[in-house]
Amino acid sequence: MKHDFLDKYSNLDSPIHRLDPRVKILSVFLAIVIIVSEPLGELFHFVFYFVIIALLVGLSRVPLKYLLVRCLIVSPFIVMAAAFLPLSVKLSPELQPDYSGYSVYHASLTILFKAYSAVILLVLLTSTEKFQRLLLGIRKLKMPRLVGVISALMYRYIFLLTDEVLKTTRARESRTPGKLKKSKIKVYGNQMAMVFIRSWERAHRVYDAMLSRGFHGEFPDTRSLRLSGSDVFVAIIFVGILLVIRLGI
Amino acid sequence: MPTGIKLENLSFSYSRGKKVLKNVTVEIQPGERFGIIGPSGAGKSTLLLHLNGILSGEGTVQIGETIVNKESIADVRRKVGLVFQNPDDQLFNPTVEEDIAFGPLNFGLNGETVSERVREALQAMNLTGFEKLTSHHLSLGERKRVALATVLAMRPEVIALDEPFSNLDPAMVLQLMKILKGLDATLVLVSQSILPIVACCDRMAILKEGEIVAVGPPKQLAANVELMRSCGLDLSFYREIFKEIFPG
């Protein structure tokens, strides 16, 4: 099982990596709230937001290419949401809201920038902290226990799914010397069905193994988190700068 | 401290289909190494899952003085450690250390004790130095030993192992047999690899279509060609092969 699906670069050492996970979670959450609350059409502020985000990326040493590939995964949804606005206005002009001082394209770009800022910040968060520590941080922040357990199990089962996809793909390719003779859709469909069945069965076995070792709905952890004054200071500065930009002070 | 196991009229079926276990009755003594062999689909793994309360059928499963039921499940899981057939089903934490600590932490042991248990379990399995490694980077033999270490760290009175010898090379089988023989616990070994079971168990049962058809000394049962053949476990062809390999 591969264990670097989300936190591939969490083992790097950087000032961002060294921050307490709680500080990172709260800072990212507040940053997203601040950025998303920008009024539509306020494009100029995003220059500053992106400079700050670029600085964070540079400090974190997470490769830019990795971040961009992650952003690509969600791009269809973001681009669709941004494109939907001018398209809907074009199709039904009567629906056009009051864009005083900026065009619908400005509004659309704002949506795009907001979404990408949020995605980059979230990818940065998961790339600079081990998933288990993020879960611990979430737990320490008094998030409902069930949410933490579901997230942890989901994270574990992603690997089972990936594992099964790899195995069935190898099995398929080993018996496919040239092009697929059968209809591709049918073959891929069969493979996908098998992946789900096998993953379900495997997940069941993993869960049995957890139960047999006393699992009772909560992941144990002896690791503790240490919140330092400098971590809090960094978070206040970061959120403070964003707030200053947002309020245009 | 090893404890005994008592199964009485244990029956189980997964759905409304046919019974996978039929009135299984057997008693295993404290500290005994007990092997269960049988052809594929005989119900061996299903039987093992009953020892830990993962599955519960009709009849009684008793671990020491404790009858396995909903009320006693936590106590039973503390007493019985299960080692699954595929170590990848058992190892799901990012590091070997975390996987071994998982059981003891679930039972509420403090950090210091858990670290001590992890260290001891790794030492017993000749895995010292593997603490920070990722399980999926290890060889199958090493993963199997880590899986056993995850259970050892819980210091169970009973250790039940599902196909411990499968897919291991002869040297690893020998090493595992030595390790198993040195454990201070009641051992239940389920396997299709009959020879290692014969070599390291005190007693053996043959399971066929969910029923125990024979219990006795492993060598005596394995030598009963008719019995073994009727259960699809005939070993006599090994004799021919060994004769060819080691003439005289």
C-alpha cells in the first residue's frame, strides 16, 4: 500500500512543515474565509494574495509542479463554475445581477482566483503535514469524533482502492499483448466492478484485523502536539496580512 | 500466561446458504500448539475468526474461563491475538512501529509501556531497527513477522495464525517455526502447508466441509494415507518426490 497519496512531501523540513498542525489548520481555514469573502470583481487584491501564497509555497519547498498537478485535478470543476457565470448572463441577460463598476468577466475571474487560492492552500496544508498529525490536530481542535474517524478510515481505504486498481490493471495488461480485442468500455467496466468488489472485501478484512486488535471506533495516539508561541505569532501575522489586504487598509 | 480454548457445537453460515462450520467441538490445552488443516473452503479461517469474536455462530466458544459473547468481547480480544493470512490486511499504519503499537494503545496502555512492548515484539521477531520503516517496503517474510509482532505486543494468551507458512521460502518457514515454538502462548495454526504443521504442532485436527473429522498427534494423522486422501490432503506424493531427490 502506498502511503503518500495526500502527504507525499510531508517528510520535508521547512518552516511551514515545522508549524503545529492546529496552527496550520486554523490559519488555512481563516485564510480561505478571508479570500473567499472578497467581493466579486476585486481582482487587484489577488495579486497580493498570490504573492503571499507563492511565498508560502517557496518556503514549504513543496515542488510547484506537484501543486499545479493537484490543482489540475479540480480544474474542470473550478473552470466550469467560473465559465458558468458569463454563459448564463449571455443566455439570459435578464438574470444579470448588478455588477457596478466591473464586468461579468471580472466576476468570473474572481471566482476562478478564489477557488484556486483555496485549493492551493489546502494542498499546501496536506502536503506539509502528515495526515495522521492533521487528524490529531483536527481532534485537538474539538472537531466531532465521528468526522475524524471517518476521515481516517477514508484515508486508509484510498490505499486499498489504489492497490486493487494497480493489481487488476497489471492483470489486464499482462493478458493484453496488443490492442484490446473486446470493447474497451466493457473491459474497463468489468475491471472497475471487480475493483470495487475486491476493495470492499479487502476493506472488510482490514477492518476485521483492526477489530481483532481492540479497535473500538477511535484511533489511538500517544503523540502529543506542542504549541509554541512562535507558531501562534506566525499564524497571527499571516492571517493579519491577509485581513489587511482584504479590508484594503 | 497461556490459556485453553473450548469450542462446543460451533456452527456457522455466512448467509442463508450452507453451513461453513458444523457442530465443531474441540478442546485445546493451555500452552498447546494446535494445528488445523483442511482443504480449501473447509472453514479453517472462519473457525479462527470465532476465537476472537469477529464472527459469532451457534454454539459456544470459551477462552479460558471466558465465554465469547458481546459482553466479553473486549476481554477476549485482549486474550486472543489473530494473525491474518495476508499481512497486508493487517498492516495499515504508515510505519512498522505504529502498526505494532496499534493494539496495545487500543487497550489503553500508556506510552512508555507501549514503547517497551513494541521494542520487545520487534526483538522477538528479529526486526530490531525496522521501527521507522514502512511495511509495504518490506519483503513478504518480513511483513509476516511484523504482522506477528503486532499481535505479540498485545501479549495475548492465545495466538491464532491463519496460513502462517504460505508463500514463504524454506528458510523463512524454518525461522518462523523456531519463533512459534519459542512463544509463551497457546497457539492455533491454520494452514494448508501440512508439513510445517506436522513439524511444529503438538496436536492437529483435520477439518473437512466444516466438520472436524479427526484430532490427534500430527505425525499419526499425516501417516494415515486413507484419512488424508479422503480429505484431499494426501501427502504420499511427497514421499515419491523426496525419494527421487534424496535416493537412498
